[in-house]
Amino acid sequence: MLDLNVVIAGAAGEGVQTIGDVVSRTLLALGYPVFTTQEYESRIRGGTTSYRVRVSDVVQNAPRHEADVLLALNKEAQRHYAPSLDERGILLAEEGDSARTVTVPFTQIANERLGQKIYANSVAAGSLLAILGGELHPLEKVLGATFASKGDETVRANLDAARAGYDAALAASGENRPLAELPTREKGHTLVSANEAIPLAAAYAGCRFISAYPMSPSTGIITALSRDKDLGVFAEQAEDEIAAVNMAIGASYAGARTMTATSGGGFALMTEAVSLAGMTETPIVLVLAQRPGPATGLPTRTAQEDLLFAIHAGHGEFPKLVFAPCDPQDAFHKTVRAFNLADQYQIPVIILTDQFLADSRFSFEHFEIGAIGPQTHLADPQAITEYNRYRLTEDGISPRLYPGQSEHLVCLDSDEHTEAGHITENLASTRPAMVEKRLAKLQRLKQETAPPEETFLEDAEAILIGWGSTRNAIAEAIEDLRQQGRHVGAIHFTEVWPLPNYVFPEGIRTIVVEGNATSQFAQLLRAEYGLSVEETVHRFDGLPISAEDIRRRFDGRT
């Protein structure tokens, strides 16, 4: 079975992402699913960074940390990533003396053949494709499309560089070449990240306004919405996160479907406004793209450290939903669902992603939009004689109109208020009634929350429990363990607050898998279900959890 992991490594600004994008698109053109992840430092130039491309016969949307091929663009990258190279792997570099090294002087070829070292990246891309056993023609088409806007001469030079690199790698590889055979297949895949799927889903769900302040790894969401005018979403870069979330709340009050996107530090600034949305019962969708903290932490790395923060965000008691999609397809569906439920229940809905999910690109044979589109729940002003914005109802959901929609006056207040929306300090009846009204939604939300996905529970002797973006690593680990005759199942949550009514199997070894150090989801399971978790798999170094991490813990190797 084909399953190769390629690590392209170099310094920031050296073209690592360009090579990775070109090679991954070439492999897709050859008919193979790819999965890409990026690892980069919080700097514009220098340091060490990598672009990982996993290519396989079948879709494998999960990270691998060991490299079958390491393409090193400089000596420091070669030294830094050498420990990740499999003992049978190939190092592709400008110099090296190992038996498993294929030496191709990328820069020298670019200078001598084309007169500029800028073409060294295309030399490297051609060399890598030769090592992988791919055909050159698809790479030529990808390069042509990539550089078409720069003119015919630039296209010609890059094609010449790629051919030179391809030939040089074949000549230098000897018995190491090729690592695999990649004949062209008649199969197509969609390659997409969560930060690409969420903006599309928001527009599809009827979002018309986003305000945000740039903060990695969420920035791609507002960037995509501001770039693509055809999506019909007005994008406003606010001066800070406090302004961003309050703009979104204001636009929602005025009748637009709205969202904002940020990361941990920015969300910390937004929490007062989350509470404001709770009190005013104003629908809003917030994307919280997690990264390691505390404080600035590791701004370009990944983590699952903000689960309990998101659940408890905002002072006081009020209902909210927290979703944690597992991949871009799920992120699309969860985003549409978030807008619909925020509108129906008049609450804030938080979508938890992370740097791994935001920046990785997943392959799908069929990326499905789904049948559920935007569902609006505004009241009909013609059916209302006397309007009270916060009318007491059995289910806690009051009729919602927006200002200017009709002759009815729409009052909103952040203080405790009467049914009409006016400030009150009536402690005897109004305050208790309003608290109970808001919290009445919580019971209905528990019925709305999707149950976890169950896998191989019928014969399981051990269960891996996960949430959010760890799903595919867990699935791969289970597949490997079951091939060894181990009876392992999984329970995976993507809607994490409020947790649904659910009964866990009893008397079975349970292992919770999550990307933090303090077992936040295990704590939540204990609090909500009384589930005593026996073991955990943690990773909190800023890298995503892999199937090997899980297998190693399962076998007691860590």
C-alpha cells in the first residue's frame, strides 16, 4: 500500500510553502489523495519551517511526523529535521554523504542554467517528483498555471528549472530511485482546509457581516471573506477584538447574520461581549482557533487548550453552544448549523478549531455541501399586536424583530430587563423569571446537540475518546490496532457543549485523547457524566497528535 510522508524543510521566506503547494497539487493531478500540514515559526524570515505532504492510495487525512523523504533547502533545516527521517528514508539535499542521500545542487543549477537562484524552488520540486516516481507532465501543467500571471518567460524558466531538477535527481539517485511508482490515475479529490471551508459555509448560511482583528491561526477566515466579493459578506477589520465582537453584535441586532473569528488572546478580550450577547439574546457565531498558551504562547502552533475556557466564557449564567469540528467537511456543516441554531435560540455559538485544523489541507473524494441551508427564525411583525422583545415563553425563546423592520419598537438592554426590554431591579419576580427564561433554552439545546460518533463499540475491549480535530488520528490508530487483533473502538465528540444525553459502555478500558496537558475533556466527562477516565493521551508541544502517539500510549511505550 502506498503511504509516503514528505517533509519539505527550510527557512521562512525560502519558498517552502511554494514547493509544498506545487508538489501537493501535482500529486492531486496524478490522481492521488494528499494531506498537507504546515509547521512554521512566528517570524517572517529565518528559523526552521516545514510543509508536510502525505500521499497515499486511499484518503489518509491524519498527520505523520516521521519522514519517508526529507527535502532540506539548507543545512540548518537538514540538521533540525534529520531525526524525523525514517531509517529507510531518503534525504534530498544540496549536499550530504549518507548512502540514503540524493544530492542535487538546486541553487547551482538555477544559477548556471537560468541565471537566477530564484528558480531553485522549481528545481527542488522537479527533483522531489523524480524521487517519488511521479510523471513530469502534471508538474509542468501545475507550474504553468501557478506562474501564468507572471508571463510566458517566467513560465518557461520555471518549466526548464523543474525539468533540470527532475533529470538531476534521476541521475543522482541510483538505487534509491524511485521511492515509489506513481502512475497517473483517473481519480479526483478536493483539497481544502477548515479556514477555506468556514468562510464558504458562512456565506452559504446567510452570513452578511464579519468583523475581526487579525490573529493567527484565524486570520484566513476574514481574509477569504474580504477577498471574495462574490460571497456577499461585508468584512471589517476592527481596531481590536473588543471592537470586532461588539460590531458583530450590533450588526446582528440590526438584522444581519454575523460572525467574528479570533484565537485565545483575542477571545479573552471578547468574553465580556459574549456575556452581552447572552443577556441581550443576540445571535452571533464566534470562531475560536486554538493555539498553545498561556499569553502569546506559540502563536503558529496547535493545541486544544481552550475547551473549558470557551464553555465558561462570559460572566453570569446563560446558554451557549460550543462546536468542535473534526475536519473541513465537518467544519462546513457545523458552521451552517451554528448560524441556524444561533438564530433559532438567540444565543452565541462558538466554533472551536485549532492551528492544525485551520492550516492543514484535507483530501475529499466528494466534498458535500449538504441539504441544510440557511434557516431563519425572525418573527412576523404582522402577526404581533403588542411587541415585547423579551416576552416570557415556555421554551425561553422570545419573538425577535430588528429595528426598522416594522412599526414595533425593539428595545435592547445589557442590564436585567423587563419583557419590553426596559431596565429593572424587580428582584421578587422579574429577575428570577428572566433567568429561568434564558436557561430554559439550555434543556432544548441538550436535545439539539448531536451525539458522539461511535466506532467498533460492539466488540471493544478498550475505547479511545476524543473531540474535535483528533478524530482522524484516532481512526488511523484504531485501524492499525485492529489489524493487530486488538479490539479497540472509539467515541468521538464534535458538539461539546452542552453535552448530549449519552450513556457510556461500562467496564471497558477508556483512554481520552486530547491536545492539552490537563485533560480538559476528561474533566468535562467526569463532571457531566460521572465518567472516571483511566488513561489519557496528551500532546502539548505545539504539534498535532498522530496515530503513532496513540499507539505508543496504548501499548504502554510512554
